[in-house]
Amino acid sequence: MSDRPLRVAVDARALNTDHIRGIGKSLYELVRRTATGGALEWHLFADRPDRPMHVPNRSCEVKVFDTRGHRVHAWEQWSLPHAARESDADVLHAPATSMPWWQPVPTVVTIHDTIPWQKRDGETKPDWYRDWLLPAAYRRAAAII
């Protein structure tokens, strides 16, 4: 068994905002309460260098970087899993329902609710990302919370 801490890469976009809300508050407390024990090493990744990053603990590694191609979810689908792999993460945590399909490290997703799948008035055509890509990514996940 390794003596090194478990390296957890996190989609920390919920902390990369002017004011953290629900998912961000939950993630902030999770990291804050577990970062000091030495068993976990947190790597926080986010996509908005123009916004503040709320870092729960100074021991966290933080990398905020932008990726072109917002319309195709390029940051989430390519840059995030690539960063997790490059950081030598043992696991990637996606705490906000969405997650990458490509998972070069075991990936855990937290699904807080089913709001993304609730039909909106006048919506008739399927949404490729919501109706195909996310369910396919969930099937590949190491765990779903």
C-alpha cells in the first residue's frame, strides 16, 4: 500500500465564481474538512481565469485555465480529464451532475437532482449533450453519488 495521499482531481468550477452557491458550498466544505488530514491531496481545476477562485485550503493545488470551444463543452470533455491525468490523479470528482465522457482516471460524479432532464415548455427536440453524452458518461463512471 502506498504512503502517498490519495490524489483527487476536482471539477471546481462551482468555486470559480463571484459568489459560491449550493454545489459550491458543498464542495468547499468537503475539501476544507478533508484537506488537513494528509490522506487526500486536492487538485482543483476550473475554467474562468477572469473570476475569483474560492480555495478552501492553502494546501490545495489550483489550476484555472480557459479552453476554446465552449459550445461543445471542450473544457469539461477534453481539458478537465487531460488535467486530471497530467496531475497523476487517482480519481476525478465531478461534483455538479455533468462529467466528461473520456475518463482517463476513475471518475466519480455527484448528481444532485434531475432538473437537467425535466422538459421545458415548448421543448420538442432532444438535447444531444443532456440526453446522450451525459448518460453515456454515467455508464463509464467508477461511481455515482
